[in-house]
Amino acid sequence: MPSAEHMKKALQAYIDHFNAGDAAAISALYADDAVVEDPVGTPELHGRAAIDEFYTNAIASGAKLRLEAPIRGSHGNRAAMAFTVEMPGMLLRAIDVMTFDEDGLIVRMDAFWGPDDIEQ
């Protein structure tokens, strides 16, 4: 099982790669068969190709991520972060929970945000 330190570093790398515009580096944090549900309650994305396309589009929108609190680890294989997505003309506040496999790769990302978490 990955350590809390490993998971926190992976989530910080996620933020850093996103803000650097590097979708491929973000996708590399994921296992090949990973699942992304962003936001929770919408259709899931399956596999690295779909995940890479998701991040490529998100970065192309001009979005940047800003942490709102320290990244949190757990006694298990999950870590979470609260952050704001800053896009031209809009802010979106979210909490992402990542589940890791024994190799330290993300196997699932659940993004928690809804209509009330968006500011125009």
C-alpha cells in the first residue's frame, strides 16, 4: 500500500502538472485501467486514453488549479484535496478523492462538486 507521503506527493504533482499544462504527466499518475468520475454522478471515464483526453481538454480551457487546504492522506489507500479551478469567467470549488493501487498509481478519481460550487 502506498504511504500517505507518496499519495500527497502524487496529488501535489497532479496540481503542478495541470498548472504547467502537461496532460501526459497527469495521465502518467494513473494506472492503465483507472476510472475518473468528474463530477460524481456523471458518466465515468475508463482508461488512460480517455483520461488523457479529459485533461488535455481541461488544460485547453485555460483552467488553473489552486489548493485551498493541505492535501490529506489516509490510513488506507486514498488521499483527498480541496481546490479551486480558476477558468476564464468562472470559479469551481471541488474536492477530489484519489484511490491508489499497491504500485502507487491512481486507480480511481472521484470529484465532488455540484452546481452550487460554481461562481460566474
